[in-house]
Amino acid sequence: MSDFDEIDELTHDSEGVAVVEKVAKEDEPPPLYQVVMFNDDYTPMEFVVFVLMEFFGMEQDKAERVMLTIHTTGQSVVGIYPRDIAETKCDQVNKFSQSMKYPLLSTVEKTD
């Protein structure tokens, strides 16, 4: 599927006869959702940095800054994606954290 859908448009030829033409209409972008990660008192900071790098593709410097924001403010948006991607990343982070016996939690919220 392309970025355009075909729609019918009514025009007139040189003799005034109505002609239906197919024209391209641009799709609207999907709504975006943010993945929010929350601070807790048990998950090591190094683990949070690893998760940010592994699941959100952050470079180490950025991951450390975001981790410190989570630590000092209690939460931070760690990524903005279409709904399916945001939910998948959130689910991956939560399952991975649980498998490692850490209570690190992320959620998905619709952006404004």
C-alpha cells in the first residue's frame, strides 16, 4: 500500500460533460503514543540505562540523561511511536524487567 489512496473526483471535459477521475489523497499519519517509564526504589540505574539503549536505541549518553530524569522526577517519556509499536516496546520492557526480577515499569499514553 502506498502513502496515497485513490479517490473519485468529479471534473468536466471541454464540452462540459462530467468526468470522474481517480486522484491521489494523502493518508493521515497514525496517532502517536508515548512510552513512559517510571522510577522505583529497587531497579539499578545501570539496568535502566541498558533497557533504554536496548529497547529504545538510545546512545549511552542520552540513556544516562533520560535515566537521571526518571530518577529525579519519577518518570519520563522514553519514546513516541504509533500505537502498535509503543505497546510492543512497553510490553517488551515490562516482561524483560520482570524476567530479571526488577519492578521497572513502563506504560503507554496517547500524546496530545
